[in-house]
Amino acid sequence: QAAKSARTVVIAGIPDGLLHDDVMTDILMIHFQMSKNNGGDVEEVTYPTMKKGVAYVTFEDQEVVERVLKKDEHRLEDKRLSRHYPLKVTRYCENVSSFIIYLVVLPL
């Protein structure tokens, strides 16, 4: 089984404060399990996170990550949402967040 970070994607653009956090977590889980979204079995959804409107989705298989990243456009749709929300899906990288913290805390 691939390392957890390799099976995780970062989701940005989640509408903040519209729904209860656990409801939004369910909507994200459903979205990323659907085959029309190139999804697959989701191991875990981490929401909310320290960053507003951002979630982490970990899949059971790394192959699903590649498929999800290849999809041109992810639109969060659910009857509990008033409209569609475009999502930005990127590969999770531990080094990026620690590098950003480094720049903020210790400016060059």
C-alpha cells in the first residue's frame, strides 16, 4: 500500500460556512467516490482543516489519485448546495506546506 501522502489530494474552493462540517465532509466523500468524477474508494476526508475552504481526501488506491488529477474540472454539486462550486484538486505534498511555513516564519 502506497504511503498515505501519495494517496492524498488537496481540495480547494469548498464553500465555507454554508453547511455543517460533517455534511460537507459527506458531500466531498460522495463526489470523490463517483465514477463520473474519476473517483474511487475514499479512505478518509479531512475537513475542516487549518485553511478555510480546503480539505484533504485520501483514497485507498494511488491509481485513483492519478485519475482524479486528470479530470479537467471538478464541480461540487449536491441538492443541499444552492449552486455548483468549482474545485481545485492538486497533489498533496508535505514539503510544500513546510516550505511555506519556513518562508513565513523565517523570511529570507
